[in-house]
Amino acid sequence: MVEKERHYDKHGNPSGWSEKEGDKTTHYGRDANFAGWSEDKGSYTQHYDRQGSSDGFSRKESGLLGGEWTQHYDREGRKGGFDTKESSWIGKEYTQHHDKDGRKTGWSESESSGGGSDSSSGGSGGSSGCFITTACVRVNGLPDDCIELQTARDFRDNYVRNLPSGEEIIREYYNIAPSIITEIDKRENSEEIYQNIKREIDEALTLINLGKKEQAFTIYYNVVKRLKQEYL
């Protein structure tokens, strides 16, 4: 059985793929050019370039506190970048790639959970059933085209959508948001709940405007996770 994995750069652009069959994994670049292969040797994985020359190796390593990662070494045995296993807030797993200094350089995920556009994920202008929109429009008296919502939608379409499993993250949000709204509206203090949501969203919007999008997404992540646990 062939297992296929798609690779993306740090901006979410496709950068190639790999196909694993047995102990051998074949790598391809973004233009479908053969880029080399790797073989599982048990305690480590040996990498080869397209000419078949040794191109370094990788192996599983762990820290004193229990963290695990895959460390890459070049052909001279010097440490290069490393990979960690991560998961999105909807539970999709992916491999996060880092350079030797720990900076994120991209990610990869199995084709079955990979990216790709899906119009069912809310669309570039969708807002129906969105508790962020409800908090802004219904409770705070803002128009549907207010700067807050424009910023949030731009963040959704140009940042979140390009994250690992970004399309599925957006689709899941729009699947659960209407039910969360229904449950909040049943509470006597629903206006207070929406005001609290708005304060957290305002903090995220400030970070977006400062270019700190990863921190902003963490706030969105925590808001959605908390509301999902509390109301669903």
C-alpha cells in the first residue's frame, strides 16, 4: 500500500509530496520532479539524493522532559532541522518542519487530511451562524461590514485557510458555531457572554494588526475550544 503525504511551505503553498511503500519513501518536488528517496533502517532513516548519493539521515530523539521529535543530520553528521508531530484544534495530525534554529519552515500531512479548496468551508464572505459576528453585530451594534469583521474574515481567508488542515478548521468552526449560538441564547446572561467573547476577539484583532498572527490564532483557538467544551 502506498501512503502519500503532501508538503507545504510556511506560507501554505504546495512544495511537493512523498510516497511511502514499505521501508522506502520517494520524494518529489513541487514540479513533480524526482527529488530523491529515503529508507527506514530501523534505528534511523537514510536519505539519498536523486543521484543515489547519501544525503544525510534522520532519527527519533527525545528530551529530558519527554518531548519527542525527528532530528535531521546532513551527510557529514551535523545537525540540521527537525520535525515535530502536531495536531490542529479539530484533531488533525500533521508534521511540522523546523530549521536548525527552530523556525517553522512548513509542514506535511497525509493526503487524506490534506489541504485543497472546499467551498463548503464557509466561503470568503460567509458569516451565517458565526458567534464572532453575533458578538460584534447583534450585541455591540456594529454593521456587518465593520472593520472588525473585515479584519477577521481576511484573517480567516488569508491565514487560517493556509494552516495545516486550514479548510477543515474553518469548516468545523461553521459546523459548531450555530449550535454554540443557540446554547448561548438560552442563557439569561447571553449579552454578557457575547461581550466577553468580543473582548477576546478584540485582543486577537489587535495582534493581527500588529502582524502577530500566530498569537492571534492561539486566542481564537482557545475561545473556540472553551466554548465548544462549555456549550456542546
